[in-house]
Amino acid sequence: MPLKTIKEFNYIYKNSKVFHTKFFVLFYLDDKNKRFSVVASKKVGNAVKRNFAKRRLRALFIQKELKNGSFVLVAKKDILEADFKQLKYLFNKSLNKLLS
């Protein structure tokens, strides 16, 4: 179930654990439901670039079996030039750090 309202996003931004990388920011809040959303602002680029960035981040979630909680991935501009293996490594590293 994705996050939908601004209220839900703001709650997670204020109360969650955060892990910053060069390509994205991962927010994690322990919760009884399993929810995730991917965000790319206009700073990333035009609509085509933002959709590309969101597809790459969604692919990281699909490949990983996650425990319950709310996850928000926010794309940064550098994600457009990143190697997918590097993204996958950083995503796994950030999950290990936040979930431990």
C-alpha cells in the first residue's frame, strides 16, 4: 500500500530514521504495515528524467524482501548517471544500517 497524503509523508519525514547517499535518501519508520513510496522532485529534471529515477528506485524495492515498516525513497539528481549495481549496493547498505 503506497503512501498517499501529504500528512503521511510529513509524519514519516519528521519521525523516521534517515540514511543519506549520493543518489537517494531513504526514510524508514517502524510500522505494522508494509508501505513504500518513491519521490523525485523537479530538481532531478524534467518528467522523463523523474520517471526514470523513480523506476530505478522502485526496482530496488521489488528485488528486496522487506520487513514491515514505512519506507520513502527520495531521488537526488545524481541518480540519473549512477550504475544500477552501485545503487543496489547503497540501498542494501542503507537498509542494513536502518533496520539493525
